[in-house]
Amino acid sequence: MQDTQLIHEGLALMGLGMGFVFVFLTVLVGVTTLMSKTIGRFFPEPAAPIPAVGSRAPASRQDDDLTVVISAAVHRYRRRHRR
């Protein structure tokens, strides 16, 4: 085979491969978008309850407890691993 013919066949094969990947990814994005819209339409996300003005949400209490636990763990780690 001549070099120019080999280069042309290589470029054709590269174009075919890149075209296939582009078409596949385009179809994948389309199907994913369609599935997302379908799920959103038939299974809507329930609305979150609105807490009363004066009450404190239990999730924030858990967040506060988690913050305290993480802070204590970091403090203990730093105390043990001083440089």
C-alpha cells in the first residue's frame, strides 16, 4: 500500500469512529433527558413541610450535634499528632 492510501484509510476509520461515538453520546443524552422528564412527571418529588416560625427543625439539631462531634475529633487528632 502507498502511504497516501494508508493515511486516507486511517482518516476514514478515525472519522467513522468519532462519528459513531458522537451519535452514541447524543442518543445517550437524549434518552437520559427523556427518562428524567418522564420520572419527574409520573413521580413528582413531594413538597417539604414548612417548619413553624418559632420552632427549631430536628435536622438542625442533628447538624449541631454532628458539628460538635467532628470538632472534638479534629481537636483530639491534632492533640495526638503534634509536629
